[in-house]
Amino acid sequence: MAATPLLELRGVDKSFGPVQVLHDVGLSVYPGEVTALVGDNGAGKSTMVKCISGIYSIDSGTVTFDGREVAIHSPRDASALGIEIVYQDLALCDNLDIVQNMFLGREKTKGIVLDEPTMEQMAGDTLASLSVRTVKSLRQLVASLSGGQRQTVAIAKAVLWNSRVVILDEPTAALGVAQTAQVLELVRRLADNGLGVVLISHNMNDVFAVSDRIVALYLGRTAAQVKTTDVTHSQIVELITAGRSGNLGLPPEKPTDFVDITPGDDQ
Amino acid sequence: MSTETITTAGGVRVAKPTVASYLHDYWGRVRGGDIGGLPAILGLIVLCLIFGIARDTFFSAVNFANLFSQGAQVIFIAMGLVFVLLLGEIDLSAGYASGVCGAAMAILLTNHGWPWYGAIFVALVTGLVIGFILGFLVSKVGIPSFVVTLAAFLAFQGILLVLLGGGTNVSIRDKFVLALANNNMPVWLSWVLGIVAVAGYGLVSLVQRRNRAARGLVTQPIGIVGAKIAGLAVLILVAVAILTQERSINPIIISVKGVPIVAPIIAVFLIIWTFVLGKTTYGRHVYAVGGNTEAARRAGIPVDRIRISVFVIGSFMASIGGIIAVSRANSVDPNTGGSNILLYSVGAAVIGGTSLFGGKGKVINAVVGGAVIAVIDNGMGLMGFSSGTKFIVTGLILLIAASVDALSRRRAAATGNR
């Protein structure tokens, strides 16, 4: 277990006009671990991800990456740091093949000519490092892939660039049972390869199957950051729906003045 | 089917393709709705057979040569339209844009005594400017391309009338410009260019195959590569052989033989644009924007600039079509680029296999589709049908092509090959 987080948000606030969406939220992502980000609709998960990816800028608070405090103002800043986000709608072009999609917007060239052999080789290496064996050909159109395979391509696209933190937005939402298992296995493998993985999910089974830590958001606040092994299924559901569960979560009286409780740590 | 496998890129094991499995895969893609230009090529063969049987003159060398100059303007405009259609946009003004560019050239040549290079340069720049304005209005202002280019269609018709002083006819006498659509290359040059084209294609295919093999990547079976090269060689060399025959009715007075000059011009643009679309980052981005604009935007592709650029290419190619049209007619009149030219051009691109829904198409589609249109026009003319009947038949064929496009998309969606 790594001691220092790779990516850490502390005391982040974000408002849209008069509406404050994030109140003093925190998030720690450790290398080699899967951190699940859970919360009900409107809890602020998407806003938080957009703050990390640089689509929104934060109002106050700090973002630390690899021990250094950083400012992320645009998606380009995020990818320069090695933060990649796989959105729910995947953003793949159906009319292009797997290699073309993985390199979209960052094509390798030799002079003015696309360097297809290098790209194909790199794409193959990346897929192989993720132990993906399910695609028939790297030159298959993405249109002909199944939902799970598309998710795999989108994830492979994110890790192609020596990224260090990969954020997955509901990767299993549209998948069947077998494909969900495949994708979860892939998520686990990303972490085993040393990346910090953030998994946003509504599905408690998925969360408990792969995550090392769970961060629960409740109405724009961090209700709890806990280790998965220390909590039960129903405690997390309570954290999501009520913001607290037993001695975990936000104090009932003063919801703004909460404490980070990580069982096992003396904080 | 061969069970031999090779390990490619990063240890992904795949079946080594054989000639049989390659053909099987191709047939699978066709059945899955990825038909490309196949219907147009089959259609072209069928049409040629029908007209050839009905009229002996259809297969004569004279008529074969005529097809090139008859189809050239439509082919050039259609090549540009392929880019516009790839983004799912449309350019209805391309026909009259070619007329305006042609008129600009003719007026400078005849009324102002400019040299041919100056006049052609101005015509090409006119095309670029027109394309930029159209693209700007579509991408930055956000007007649907259908409306922008419909307005431009009307306006350019007016500009053409104004330029020509209300309907006069400006004829040109410049030898260079006249030669473009009317003259032929010497016999020796025809053969040299034909052989260079075949050799170049063969060399590029083989070098590419060897580079991939050296990296341990999957390659096309050598049988398929060889067959493609041989096929192209037969096609080009037979065409050159026919076109280098004497076509003059009275060879003692004037000798007419050689490949029409317009053929290599078409070939050069075909090669350039095929290269741009298939081998450059720009081309890849055009396909990406046509396939999924949002994905392209998130990948950091400047979507607006790509959108402007396809209109620029579209109108630029229209200007070349205009120059060729003026050259062929020896003059420009208010109807140059008007009447059926635009619809024939859109038809050529679509008949050739470019999708109206964006994201799918190649420049070669414009050439094959343009050939289909030229053959229909020419063949039905030989058979003595009126232009009314020609329009009806061309309209029906365009409708069939659009249905094939739409149905193949449904087929593709049904087979999960969207």
C-alpha cells in the first residue's frame, strides 16, 4: 500500500452562480489501487471529475499530483499530467478502426505521412499489456465491436499515453454480465499495472468486486473515504442515501463541518 | 480455411490471412453492409455491356476518348463534394461556383488579355475564397449547409449573369486552356505515363507490404496484392492501347490519337486527394469529424477548421471543373455549371459509394460514379434518347444509389456493423 496519494483533492469548492455544487470535498487516489467514487444522482460526481479533467476550474481548495500542487485549467493540462478520463459515451468514431480510434487527435507521423505500422504496433502492445485477447484484428472497425470491446478500446486509448491516473465514468452501465466481468477484470489489471484508477459506479457489486477504497459523496460533500474491506454493502448504501452510517459519514447536526474518517488511520 | 497463425503487434495472435480467407472476409463485410464502391463498379460494367450491345459505336476509340472530356467537369466537382459529404454536409452551389470561376478565367483571358497562368490562378483563388466563405458561414455562424449553399446557388447564378453582362457568350482562344479538355498527349507520353502509373502503384503496394511484414504486422496475402497490381495494369494498359489508336475520320488531314490530356489531370487529383484522405492526419480528422463530431472535439481536433477546409476543397475542385468546362466548350455562357451539372456531381459521388450520412467515402468513388454518369449520358445519347429520358434515367439511378446507401446502413446496423 502506497503511503502518498498520486492525486489528491483537498477542500475543493465549486459553485455555479448561486448554487454551490461541491462543498469542501476531498479525494485521494493511490497508485496501484482502485478508488470507487459513489454517490446518488446530483451528489457531485460528474462535477468533481470535470474539475479534475480541467473542464471546470475549482473555486478554492488544492489539487496535488505526485506530491506537487498543480493547477488544471484545461483538458490539455490534465492529459499533460497523465490524467485520462473515459467518459460514459466513450467518444469513439464508429467509422474508424481500433488503431485509428486509439490514436485519434494524437496520430504518429513520419513527415506528413501517418506512421501506421508504429501506431498499430503501439496499439497492439497496449492491448497486450492489458491482456486483451478478444479482438480479431486491430484493423476492425469500432462499429463491429461489442459493448465490452468498445469499453476496452476506450480504456486502452486512455492508458496508451503512459497515463498515471485513469478515471472511468460508469464503465459497466451498458454491459451484460459476461462483459461486465471482463471490463472489471481490466479495471483491476490497470491498478495492478501501477496506475491510480478512479471508478465511478452506481453498481455496488462492481464497487465491492474491484475497489480498494470507496469515496462516498452526498449532496456535494465527501461523506466518507474508507477502505473497502472495512465497510459493508449496506453501510455504503446508507452513506450514499443519507450521508452517514453509524459513526461513519457526515455528523447529523453540522453537515458542513465533517471529518474524514478512515478506520485504521489515526486521523 | 488456413489454421496457420502469426503473432502480431504485442503478442496478439491472429490467423494469418490467406487469399481464400481474405476474400471470405471481404464478402463478409459486403454482406454486413460495408459495400463501398462495389455497386457502382458492377453498374458501370452492366451499363457498358448494354450500350455496347445496343450500339457498335459505343465501344469505338472515338467514343471512349469522348467519355473523358464529357465526364471531366462532373468528376472534378464530385471529387470536391466527397470531402463535403464526408462531414455529412452538402454543397449545392458547386455547379455555379465552377461556372463563376470559369467565367472569371474566360473574361481575364479574352477581355483583358491576361496570360493563361494568371487567369487560371485567379480562377483557382476564386474557388478557394468561395469555399472559405461557405465554410465560415456553416461552421462559425452555424447556418445549415443546405441553406447556405442554396442561397449561394442562386447568388452565383446571378453573379455569372452579371459577369457576362446579362447573358452574352465569352469565347476563349488561348491555346493552352483550349488544349486542356480538347487535345491529346503524344502516343509515346501516353505509354510512358501509363507504365509509370502501374509501376508506381506496384512499387508503393509492395514497399508498404514489406514494411508491415518487417514489423511483424498482419499483411495482405501476396496473391491479393499481386492481383490488384495486375488488375490495374490490365485496366490502364488496355485503355492506353485503345486511346493511342488513330481516331480521326480522315487521318491524312489531321491525326487524332493519344490519351486525352484531361485523363492524367484527373489521375493526379485522384492520387493527391486519396493520399490526403488516407495517409495524412488531416484526412484522418476529416473521417473522425464525419463519424462522430463530439469524439473528434474531445480528441482535440479543431472541428470548425476541418469543416471550413472541406468547403474550401469542394469549391477549389469546382473551380478546376469550371476551367475544364470552359476549355471543352471553348466559351463560357450563363449556363456554364448550371442545369444538370451540380446534380450529376452529387449523383456521381453518391453513386460511387460516398455516404450522404457522412463518415464514409473515398475520392475514387467520385471517379467511378462520374464514369457511370458519363456512360449513361453518352450511351443514351448514342441510342437517340431525348435529354428528357436521360434525366429520368439518371434520376432513377441516383435514387437507386441513395437507396443502396440507406439500405446498407440499415443492414450494417442490423448486423452490428453500424
